[in-house]
Amino acid sequence: MVSSLADYIRQELGYHNSLDVVRKNLLEKGFLEEDVDKAIYAVTKNVNYERNALQKRYNRIFGVKEVFDRIGYGFASQQIVNILFSLTGASLFVIGLVNGIKAVLSSLLSSFLKEYAKLADLSKGFISKSGLLFGLSFLFIALATTIGSVPLFITAFLLGTIGVVSHGDLYHKFFSEMLHKEKRGAFLRKISYSGIIITCASLLMAGFIMDLFPVTGAFTITLFGSAFPLFGYLLAFEVAAVMFILSGYVMSFLSDIPNRKTYPFGKFLQEHYATMRNQLVVFRKNKVVRLMLTATIITGVVQTLGTAFYGIYIYQNFSHIGFGGFMNVIVIFLIAILVAFLGPSITRLISKHVGEAPMLVFGTLLIALLNFIIAFSPSLLTIGAGIALATIGSAIIGVAQGLLALKLLSTEERTQYFSSLSLALFIPFLILIPAGALLLHFMGFQIFYAVLGIALTIVVAPLYFVIVLVSEKSNLV
């Protein structure tokens, strides 16, 4: 009796009927209450057991994937990639231009994927292949550096950008839907902390390997009677590639999102493009939004250009002191990674005592300080301190801009502003970033970083006060 009842209950639950409804129906059909309750207990016990076993399995798989990802990011940091870019023989102008294209491509692609993900669930296969593309790009970056091929490096660099943006944005959505926060184990709940430890350890190991087997090819291995130079960056990037490839492979052990939503891709492209064009109207009709956009453009250009060359500058000017070549760069940016944890706490502390405009000015000046340090007082110690302060400044600006938008713009205007921001930045970035890269190419690092610092200090910082004043004046009227 209980067995047949259990089969019936499973069938009804498969039709998405609630247990209360199923129980009521069975009692109305004349089944004994005791038999019904026993059957319900047996079914729910098995269901809970299977659900718990599945959650434990997902925790293990996602945990392994997170470890692979964090190791991969540590062995192939962006600063090291740009240093290798310079070692291919690429000019500073080309490096700046390609990093600008990367910034624009990342912003547009991320915006596109986030909007599409609201309408459709992309399969785990697509996410896995994106991670695979990202991993393979490091093999070709290492190969391009070895043979000195700038075109191959640029191609691998941009394909890797597509891979990491696609993988990152979609994976986090997939992860959240497949394993809710309350179902995650201790390791995944603390991944923001343990992940940093893994990445930092991987960074240090990568720096050690790259300096142990330098780019001069001092170490060689003999194969089939021929000597081949052994490069540390080649070993490090092979590790990164293998980690991301394994990370993608691990996803094959996961189930796909049940009842995946679908939406015609061509239809979405047309709708998304039309929507973004219509939302650009917010920049024409609102003076405050135009001022905010101007400040965002200048800050974004300065940060994109500055970040692209920090590692190259340190590597070229301080290779023979401190920890040595690559390790100097890695140690300094390790400090930045660790300091990034303080950014939210400092921002919350400041926001309790001052308004949005002072916060934005303070954050902007912290970023400007790093540029002035490189221009006028460069040393490993001062640059390290400057990068730490600039990291905090970036966190302050990010939070304060959100607070300012919340205060000054209506809900509809905020939606329009943030949704169309990537498209609004497209043309200014394509003009200003190459111009900044040309300035560096012809004038050198000192003038380049001095101009970046002045742009933030003289233009952006006062602009935030103007934004608040214009807004308050409009409200009074």
C-alpha cells in the first residue's frame, strides 16, 4: 500500500502539486491517514537525500573549478601580459591602443551579455568554451612573445578578452542559479578570502618562475641534440592555460540549468541596439548626466592608460633592484590586491561623515597622486604606496558615483544612464586613448603620467563639485 502511494505521490509532485494538496486528495479518496503520512515521509526523505547529495556534488565541482580559476589568474596577471606585449617589440602606442580596444570591447560585450542573460539562459557548454578560449589565448600569447609576433599577440590578446568577459559574466549567473548561497559549503562561502590567498600564492610562484628562467634565455634544455632556451613566462602561461582548460572541463560534470529560457539571438540584437540608442537621450536632455559622463570618460581613459603601463614602467626601470624583474611588479600589485579589501570599509567610513562630492574628489586625488609619483618621485617604495592608495581611490569613486546617481537621477534616468554608458563611452575612448598613447610614445613616461595626474586634478576633481552645484541649483528652480 505504502509503495503504491509513494509512486502516486512522486507522480503528483512531478506535476508540481504541493504536498498539502496531494495529501488532501488522497484522504478524500479514502486512504488511511497513517498510510498517507508514511508514504509522504518515505518520498520526502528520499527526495531530501538526493537533493543533499546533489548539492554536495555541486559544492565539490564548483570548489575545484574556483581553485583552477584562481590559480590561472595568478599565473597570468594583466600586468605581466602587458610586459610581454612590450617584449614582442610592440611600440608603446600600439600597446596603449590595443588596451583601449580591450576596454571598449569588454564594456560593450559585458553590457550585451548581461542584457541577453535576462532573456535567455546560455548553456554550460557555451560558458565552458569561453573559458577554453581564454585559456588557449595564453598559449598563443606566450608563443607570440617567443617568436616576436605583434599581430599574433594582438589577436590572442583580444580573443582572450572575449573569452574572459563571456566566461566571467555568464559563469557567475550560472553558479548563482545552480547553487544558491544558503546551499554553499564553507569553502565556497569564503571563496572571496580563500580565493585571494590562492591567487596571491600563484602570483608569487609565477614571478619566481619567470625570474628563475629569464627572458634572456640563459637557461636551455636539450632535445634531440638541439638546445632550446627555457623561458619562465612560457612555463607560467602554460600553467595558466592548463588551469583554465581544466576549469572548463570540470563544468562538463555539472547539469545544465533546468528549463533553460531561450530567445532568438537575431531579434535580441535588433532590440538591444534600438534600446541603447533610445536610452542615449538621457545624455542630451540632462545637463547633470552630461557632466557625469564627462568625468567618467576622463577618469576611465586615465585609468585604462595608466594601468596598461604601470607594470611596463616598473619592469623597465627597476629590474635590477629590489626583488628583480617580474617579481618587483608582482609584489607591488600583490599589495594592491590586499589593499582592495580595505576599499569598501574605508568608503563606508568616509560616507558617514562627508557627502558624495568630497568623496569623489578625494578618490580622484588618490588616483592622481599615483600618476604624480611616477612622474616626479618614482621608486619601488613610493610607487607601491601610490598604487595602494589609487586602489582605495578607485573603490571610493565606484561607490560614490553610485550614490551620486541615486541622489541626482530618477529611477528611469539611472536605468538609462547605466544601460547606455558603455555605448556612450565608445567613441570618446577610441579617440582619447590613442591620443594618450601617442603622447607617451613621443614624450615619454614622465610627461605622460604628469598629464594624466593633471587631467584628474584640474578637470575631474572640480567637475564633481560643479555637478553637485548644478543639481542643487536646478532643484531650487
